[in-house]
Amino acid sequence: MFIKFLFRRLLYVIPMLIVTTLVVFSLILLIPGDPALALLGDNATDEKLAQLRTQLGLDQPVLVQYWNWLMSAVQGDLGRSLFTGEYVSEAVISRLGVTFQVVITAMIFSFILGMFFAITSILKPNSWMDYVARFFGTLGTAIPNFWLAMLLVVLFSVNLGWLPATGFTSVMEHPIGFLKSVLLPAFCLGAFGAAQITRQLRSSLIEVLDSDYIRTAYSKGLLLWPVIWKHGMRNALLPVVTTVGLMFGNMLGATVVIESVFAIPGMGQLAVNSILQRDFPMLQGVVLVMVVLVLIINFITDVLYGVLDPRIELD
């Protein structure tokens, strides 16, 4: 039954991937500007512009351009950068590890902080900690991450000098340096996610702990913490799984702003540079990889739903 459920979910991903490639390719074409003109400059002759468009394949019909790009992308060839000449796939892979380190750190921070506030709020309802958790759940979703990033840079980097304002150190090179360089961007990315998890998990726990089987566990003399952890947490985590899956996509998209603010050499900064330079092949590759990663995470989220609640397999 689970294999059938897994296969059915996998079939949903394939047409979404096809539509994704079409949308990514089409949206890039809507960006104003001529790549040939951007490369050769305003003083280029019409003959040179036409020659370069032919060399880049820009003189072909749009459907032909899409088909050629799709067939190359399936083989792992996303083209070459119009400005640096490097392979897009190599540039994206080299930046992907940096973005992953930032996003995963932000997700760990979000999950730990969200779990802490939600569980503490349930253990002591209507206490000062409960009010703090509610306030954090509202404030975290309302503050824009780019404004929070600039505020933290001014406070912790400029005024206090505790943490670096820009740059990035890989965890494999220097773990302590990594923590210092990733703390501020991970907090900016994870604040919204932590607030979402706090609100979602708190609401789920309130609903689950009001169920009949939880009251039966209380009647057997079990304490509140064992009831929450052993009986209520698994069912309460179901909505949180969806929140975490969506949170990954939001964080991946937010890296475009956060990596630019903190000068982190990841995929987000690569996307910004590609837009400014009108480097269409590079931008197409970055957006495509980001969207595919989001689809993969959504697929994993569906599978986790089936693991946590086997009844979903019958849907």
C-alpha cells in the first residue's frame, strides 16, 4: 500500500517538473534587455549583433529554443554564462553548498526555537511564557527579513562588533568561523519559520490534548510531559511537517535578499548578479535548480505524511 502511495506521489512530480521548465524558460524571456546587446555594448553594429544572436541561438523560434534548452538540461548541461563563459551547472553546484549550509542552519534554528516556545506555552498556559510565545508567533511573521537583517548588522556588527557583517566560512573549513558568519543570516531566515512553527504546533497541541484518548491517558495517572511527548506530539507534528516543507521553499527564495545583504556567495547572490548582468542562461539555471529543490522537498513532505499517518495512503 505504501509503495502504491509513493508511486502515485512520484507521478504527480513528473508533470510538475515539465510545467516548471516551461514556466522558467518563458519567464526569463520576459525580462527586458537583449543579451547580445548587453555583451557587445551599445556601439555594436547590427551585423555583429545578428552574428552573436545566431551563435547563442536567439534567432530561432521560442519553442525550438525551449526544446534545445530542455534536452540539454535533462543531460545536466544548463549552458554557459554569457559573461564568464563558465558552465552554469558548475557555477550552481559550487554555490549550492553555501546556500544549503545557510538554509539548513536556519531550519534547525526555526525548529528548535519553535518547538521550545510551543511546548513551553502548552506546559504553562496563560503564563508569561505563554504570552511571550504568542507575541513571538505574531512578531516573527510580521517583520520583513531584509529589515531584520539590516537591523542586526547595525546592532551586532557595526555597534557591538561581535559578529561579521559580511562574508561566509564553510563549516568544513572552520566550524567556529562558520557559526560566526552564519548566525545572523540564519536568524534572519529562521525568524519567520520559528514563528510559524510556534503558532502551528501550539494550535495543534491544544487540539490534540483536548482529544478523548489524551483524557484517557490523564485518567491513568500519566503526567503532562509524558502525555505530550509520547501520545500527543506525533499527531500534533502532522501540520508542522507541511509548515517545514513550505518553510524550506520560502527560505530558499529569501536567500536572494539575505545573501545579498550579508555578501554570502550562494545561489541567491548568483541570481541577483545574473539579473543585473542579464545573464539569461545563468539565471535560468539558478531558478530551475531552486524550483526543482522545492518540488523534491514537497515530495519528501508527502512521503513523511504517509509515514506519520498511514491513513493518508488511502486518499
